[in-house]
Amino acid sequence: MAEEKTIAFVLYPGLTVLDLVGPLQVLTDVPGYRTVVVAERLDTWETDTSLRVTASHTFAEVPDPSVVIVPGGGAPTLRALADETLIGYLRDVGGRAEVVGSVCTGSLVLGAADLLKGRQATTHWSMLDRLTAFDATPVRKRWVEDGPVITAAGVSAGIDMALHLLTRLAGADYARLAQYILEYDPEPPLGRLDWTKAPHDFFAPFVEQWLQEALGDHPDLHTRLAGPR
Amino acid sequence: MAEEKTIAFVLYPGLTVLDLVGPLQVLTDVPGYRTVVVAERLDTWETDTSLRVTASHTFAEVPDPSVVIVPGGGAPTLRALADETLIGYLRDVGGRAEVVGSVCTGSLVLGAADLLKGRQATTHWSMLDRLTAFDATPVRKRWVEDGPVITAAGVSAGIDMALHLLTRLAGADYARLAQYILEYDPEPPLGRLDWTKAPHDFFAPFVEQWLQEALGDHPDLHTRLAGPR
């Protein structure tokens, strides 16, 4: 029997919990893989909702994941860009993993770990242009694959990206079975989104505020990421 | 200023975490509402993934939610049908709440609390017919509204139901803004599901096994729910 591989989702305080849970649900029970949630410590942490969450393993306990995925969020995710332990873990395992993935602004965390250099990538639409700060080429797609790196757009895009990844890891029949089990046949009650009307002006001040709040004490990162694009 | 109302998501051990987190993410930061996660105790509990979760409030701390929503899952959810504390909480608050909701098999929990009697309702496709055990009329839709009761189909359907509910609570403009923020513009990589090919035969033995595992010691509930339909 082949050795079991590991899919590791990275947890940190304050993240957007659906960024984590969407793909985590899709990528749990993948044949040949165990799926874990890794963090610096097994503390119980706040999310951007009232749910609190706890990892299953520490970074030290999962030194060689085959797949590592970083969820995103607002100011807490930008704060993670300056978290030396988390970034150090990603630098270490990211170079050896078969798949390095992210959801939403989690791609900026990959960027801070130098994992996006010269690659095409995506992120939440409100911060797409910021990817250039990490020498990545921003691409406006639901998810973007470039070599071992797969990045998803905002929040719920992580579900689509994970189903695509499940197809790669376990085949289309298995991925379709998972899609039935999760009854993932979306019917957004207000229909599709018209991206020519995306609320960029509404969102821009929040992004600047998050950058100031999270990286005000890290002028190098702040300078790379802040300001109008 | 009007008194703030409460949206309460019910937590119990072993639930399907996306059933909870999808609608929780959508229904966080609703104008005029605080959103909490309630449970019997503030223990850290397992989910059906490797993520562990903790509520923000006990049942006793949230005696009058305006909206109460019950997520679903497999055997642990069926076990919750016989959890007198949880069912007692739902019986108590469910009669007074403006909205009583569920995701996936969470509707069976509502049924066990006598909240579905004479109502139309839905649940995960694999257990739809079991709703008759609680005098509900099964309806095969993404979500079903009947008076104060709103039930969603399996797992990811909770996101669509929650966006519909957000439209009711905060208006279509606000719900659309949330949809942009969550970038909920799905592109399932394998396309839509063909429900004439749903894996009923694959799933049926799991359902019987869950019922036996969860309700073997509760012959009344087991008899009502088990067996071929």
C-alpha cells in the first residue's frame, strides 16, 4: 500500500472561515490522502465570524505536506504576511509540496513566502493588482494554475478550485461524487454577478484601512502593498 | 435606535462544518443583527473534517434569537435528534423565532423538535423522504420556505438559502453586496449536476448505517426514520 500523503490547510487567527471550510470540506476523505489543519499552535482562535476554530496539528507535526493551502481574509490575513513563523513554514514546505494553493487573499501570503515569483495568480477582486508586489502576474479568473501553484479568487471561489483539485488528485468520477454529496449545484437567488458593477469604490477604503491596521509597523510590506493602483 | 436582534446558529459535535460556515459567513454583519454560534457548552468539538470548532454562546445565554438555524451532517446529526438539551432548546426558541432554518439534514433536527408539522420542507437528497417521519411534506428544491420555517437542501445549498434570507432581512442591495464580497459567482469545474444520475444506490447503505449507529438505542426514532422508502 502506498504511503498516505497529506493535504494541509493553514490556520491563523482572524481568517475568513469560509475560505478555509469550503475547500476543506471538498478535500476531506480524498483516497490516499489524510487532510489536516495546521497552525503554529493548537490554540482556539477567532475567525471573522463568531465561530472559533482550532487546528488539528502544529506546523512542526506536518513537515512534508503534499498539498498546502492558505485561506485568506481581511486585516488578519495581511497581518499574517509579517508572521515569521507562518511565512517560514510556507517557505519551507512550499518548495517541496506538489501543490501550493490559496483562497482569496491567501495568495498574498504565498507571495510573502516568495512562492508566486514569476507566476500567474489570482486573489479577491478587490486586491488583484496587489499581486504585482510579489512579482506575480494578476489574472482575473475563478482559479489560476501555474505549475505547482493554484490560487483561487475570493472566498467562495475556493470551493470551485477545490473541486478542480479533487479532479486532479482523485479523478473526475470521484470529484463528481463529492459534488453530489455536497449538493453543489448552486442557485444564487439574485443570479450571477455583473462584474462591470463590482463595488470597487466601496471596497477600496477598507483595503487601505486593513493595510494600515495590519502592516503599519512593517513599512517595507506596507509600501509594497499600499496606495492606489 | 432599535434593539439589536440575534441570529443564532446551533452547534453540536460532529456536524458537517460547511453546513454551518456557508450560511454563517453570509449572515455575519447583517445590519440590525448580531450573529452568534450557540451550543450546550463552550467546549471545542470535532466536525466531520479535521477542523475543531467552538461556539460563542451557550443556549442559556441566547434565550430569544430572532433567527435560529440548524446545520446538518451524517450520524452525528441523527444523534442530535435524541439530544434532549438541544431539542429542548429548539422547542423553546423555535416557537417564538421569526425564522427557523436548517441546512441539509438539520431539517430532521427541526422535525424532532416538532417544528415541521404540516409544513413543506427539504433536506439532503439522500434523506428527503425521511421528512415524512415528522409530518412534513418533502419538497425537492434548493430551499423551501413555509411560514417561519426555511429549510435548505444538502450542504452547499445553505449558501443560497442564506443569501435569500439576507435579502429578506436586509434587502436585495445589501445581499448583492455580500455576494460580491464573497465572490459568490459559482463555476463548478465539472458543470451542473444531472439529478437523474444522483448516486442513490451508493448512498442508501450509508444512511441506514448512520441511522443504526446514531439511533440504535432510540428505537422510537429509529423505527420512524429507518428502512427503505
